[in-house]
Amino acid sequence: MIKQYDSIADLRADAIRLDCAGGLTNNADDHWCGETKTETLSRSQFGHTDMVPQAEILLSQLDTEIEVPRKRWEPSVAGAFACVPDHIRGLPTSMRRRIDDSSDHNPIRIFAITTSSAGIDAKTIQERGIAILALAIALARIRPLSLYATSILDGHVDDTGECLITAEINTHPLDLATACYVLTGAGFDRRLFHGLAWRYAKYSGRWPKNYYENKSKYHEYLKRVLSPNLEAMSQTIIISEAYLTDPLITSPIRWLNDQIKHFTGDQDGTP
């Protein structure tokens, strides 16, 4: 089952309507979520910016130079000035016009999976989320960005054996308060995402069925089903679920540098 929300506000409203904002009643306690249910409902509505300074600190430590979008001069039949050698050679495109560099402006789509194994504590999820938030801030400065909070859990209402839920975070401009809370707050995932999966798909506390067969292939599958076309698929990144050796947790600076180079080093518009 796949369910997609246009905004975090829509997801929150649906969870409240279905009275499932507590998640699985035997699991979503305050310790597991790192916050009370009241805090979850408040922060999912108004956001929470406490971790933004830490994301900014990560950005200041990056080795990669992040450049603003550039423009370049392109041969044309008409333009701002002539290229004398091309004109002497009789080329029809001897003029030069300035255009946006397409590699700088192809939109990036990030699906950040907030799901984690039950043994990972809220503090670890918070640290991981700070790295994802830093990436979103960095990429939003240089490329059009779409950002989605994503949950992958099992489901028992169809043959897929999964419950896939996404909710878009506003990036025009980047809603820092919402992005910060959704990416760093365990309560959002463990109360709202889990609660909706429980209501809609009879979630039973496991990963999706196909996830166990091959994790990397499952991520490629997610990229396909969440992309409207091949071009969008080439510009889509799936940030995997949280696990104990997750590089977002163990080496956040290296992970951030690798991701930014991935999207700024291209010449043909593909990551």
C-alpha cells in the first residue's frame, strides 16, 4: 500500500482524524519517542528549530565548496555580443547568449526514510536527522529541491506486504521549522507514521516484505515507484532507514560531502 500526503499538515490532520497519533499503543511511549504525545502533536503542527544551529555547524565543517547557481554563455544565432573567430569562419551561431546552466537547475527529489529499528534511541535518530537537515539546507541553496518524509513498514491489506507513506515538506522556501522536527524527532515517525500504518495497513511491527530479500534492490524499487518519470528518477535520492552503522550517524561530515559532490559534480544534468 502506498499513501502520499501533500504536506506534513495533511498527514497530521489525518492521524488526528483517525485517532492514531499515538502509534501502536504498546510501543509509542515517551521514552521511545523522545518526547510526550503533547509535544509530538505541537511540534508536528508548529515545527521545532532547536537542532537547526547544529545543522549549520555541520555545514560550516564541510570540505566541499558550495557554489550558487551559475550562468554560462552559449553559441547562438542572436545574442549579446559576437565571437569574432566564429564570425570570421562564417558559423551561423557566432553570437553569444547567456543561459542558466542546466546542471545547476535540475530539481532534486529527496525521500528521507525516517523509519528505524526499535533498538535505536531517540537521541541517535536526532543526530542522524541533523545530518539530513544539513544536506537539505545545502542543496536548497544551489538547486530546486523537493523533500519528502518517508516511512517504510509492513502491511497486511494487499499482496505487497508493505505500507509506504510519504509527506512533502515545503521547500519553496525551505520550511526549516517543519523539516527540522520531522527529520530529527523520533516522535513524528513513531507516533504519526506508525499510527497511520497501523490504521491503514494493519502494520504489525516489521519491515516491508520485500525489504528482507535485498535492501539495495528495495531502495531502487522505491525510487521507481515514487518517481513520475525516468528523468525524475535520475534526480531522486533515497536516504535509507536508520541502522546502527548508518554513516549519517558514524561519519556525518563525510556523508554530507559525498552527497553534495554527487549533486554538484555533474556536467550533463544527472547526479
